[in-house]
Amino acid sequence: MFKLSKKIQSLPPYLFVEIDKAKRAARASGRDLIDLGIGDPDQPTPRHIIEKLYQAAQDPATHRYAMDQGMPVLRRAISGWYAKRFNVKLNPETEVLPLIGSKEGIAHFPLAFLNQGDYSLVPDPCYPPYKGGAILAGGKPYLMPLREANGFLPDLKKIPLSILKKAKLIYINYPNNPTSTIAEAGFYQEVINFAKKHKLIVVSDLAYSEITYDGYRPPSFLEFEGARDIAIEFHSLSKTYNMTGWRVGFACGNQNLVSALAKIKSNIDSGIFSAVQLAGVEALTGPQHCLQEICGIYQQRRDVLISGLKSLGWNVTAPKATFYVWVRIPAKYDSIKFSTLLLDKANIVVTPGVGFGRYGEGYIRMALTVPVERLKEAIQRISSL
Ligand SMILES: *Cc1c(COP(=O)(O)O)cnc(C)c1O
């Protein structure tokens, strides 16, 4: 009866439907599932951040509409954090924009720059809003395959000139979800040269910069020479401080790009709950030892899962960042069949790679968001398949 818009109709299908259905049915029938499918920290938000929210929420001033561009104190905290962490100096008034979670900004950003038929160059597999955002803005995603043979980096030379002429945005996301790969400085430099040559805006998603192991410290894209002429970077408190439910993230970088997103947002939302903004300030400026604890927990889980999978003869490498392990599956399966097998026969939930795009086929993603004992149990279950 209601005819959906062309945009809605052309959004990519939700490929986890079958597995979600099977997962719900399994839960309902009381089966003991080990859920490695969820990209959401299982640990609580650090105590001092919760206390700050509690305290801030007592003040009636926080109950009113927030200042829609983000509180100055939060903008300053973000700018201070970037200076300390990356040695990147951002003007809090013009080069920083708080967001209701970075997904919100990532999905809205293309509205500011895509016209009908323009392209966003998006990695595939990828975090779904890169594609969805392009389509909702009336544009089209052009898929840059992330192939294992190329270190899960896009091969920029393979993008046809005919596409580049109509492309406005290019997305990069390292440390990467879902492949958990990192990028070297040379890649960032290549992206800057490429983007300048073809007049592209670079959208860098840095959601996992703090979830790292073995001493690895990823750079911000904005550290590289020339990046600030052409780039906007999205960041989030979600993964760093176990705050996915709070909805607080931010965009920063080139002031024209940041102000364009602010203009879009001023037509759509009325800001982040002020008490959450103040808790965000506490997260960024308060004690940081929670970070080592958070990464320590994932690192231990990573080591258990990787060594367990290796003991089963699986060919996996330990990621240096993110809380995902991207695993190649046996050639005789596709990723949905293999995920279904793990669910049906071992009560283990994983994410089929194809859910992140067609070039994710042949892989599954396992999340390190369950305790060590459950990971050991998962290995046990797989070994007796
Ligand atoms: C989790 C995640 C985000 C952050 O999302 P929020 O909306 O800030 O919670 C952004 N990008 C990627 C790739 C992610 O996995």
C-alpha cells in the first residue's frame, strides 16, 4: 500500500536476517549460545564516567535542549585529547563537532557533498553506514575491494577514471572493522596524493584507535601533511571507554567539512544530552588507566582465541588493533553456510563476512566481546565438530 522511496529500496539488504532469526530461535529454546557476533564491548563504562553523568543529571540546566553544536567544554576536551594523543592541534570552535555517536555523523555527512548520481568510494567489506549514507544522500557507493593479497587495503589504481570523475568522497577506516587490519604511513600518504589529484574529500573513521595491542599506536589521518586540506575524521567514545549506549562521538578536521556537517545536523537534531556531554568531558580528560585495563582484557582474549584457532589448524594472525578476528573459512563453505553450521552444531554465533559486503565472502568475523572461559569453550566446541 505504501510505496517506499527509491532510496530506501536501494539500501543494501540486511544479510543477517536468517542468522538473527536462527539465533533468536536458539535462545528461545534455551540453547547455551556463545555470541561472538556482537561488535559491542561487554565491559561496563568506567565508574568515574558514570559518576559524572549521575552528578550532571542532577542539575536542571542539563535537562534543557543542549547547544546544538556541542558544549564548548566538550569541544575543548576533544581538541585537547587530539593534541595530546596525536599532536594534532584543532580549533575547538571551528574544527571540532560533537556527534550523537559517530555513526550519526558518518551517515549524515554525504548529504553535505553528494549530488544525485555522485559516488562515494567505499571499502568493501565495510562498516555499513558508509554505503547507506551515500544512498540516502542520492549518491552511489563504488566498492573498493579489500583483498587479503593487498593487506586489506584498497587498490586505488584500480578505480576507473570514469568513476573518479563523479566521485566526491573516499572512506578509509584503519584500524579496520571488520578485517582488523592496520595501515602504514605510506598508505595514508598515497591516499592524500590520490585525493588531491582527483579532488576527493577523505573521510577517515578512527573508531578503534585506542583498542590496540603489543604497543601499537595508530596515527590520526590528520597527522599527515596535507590531510587537513581535504579530510574529516570521525571518532567515538563508544569503543574506547565502553560507551556504545551513551551516544557520543565527534568529527574533526578541515573546517569547511566540519561546518557543512554542522549545518546538516542543525536541520536534523538538537544535540547530545548535556549530562552525557559532560560525562564525555570526564572520559577524555579524566584518569586514563581504564584504557590499559580495557585493552588488556581484549589482548588476553585475543591470545586465547588465536592460539585456540591455530591449535585447530586454522590459519589466523593476531590483530594489532580492534576487538575483531577476521577468519578465512574453508573453501567449500560460503560465509552464511559456515556461520549457520557454527550456530546449529556448536551454538556459536559469528558474523558472516558477506554481511559487510560481497568482498567479505569467504570470511567470518569473531568479536572478542566474551570472557576468556567462553572463548576456550568455543574452541572446545569447534574442535569436536
Ligand atoms: C563501532 C564503530 C563506530 C562507532 O559508532 P558510534 O556510533 O560512535 O557508536 C564507527 N565506525 C566503526 C567502523 C565502528 O565499528
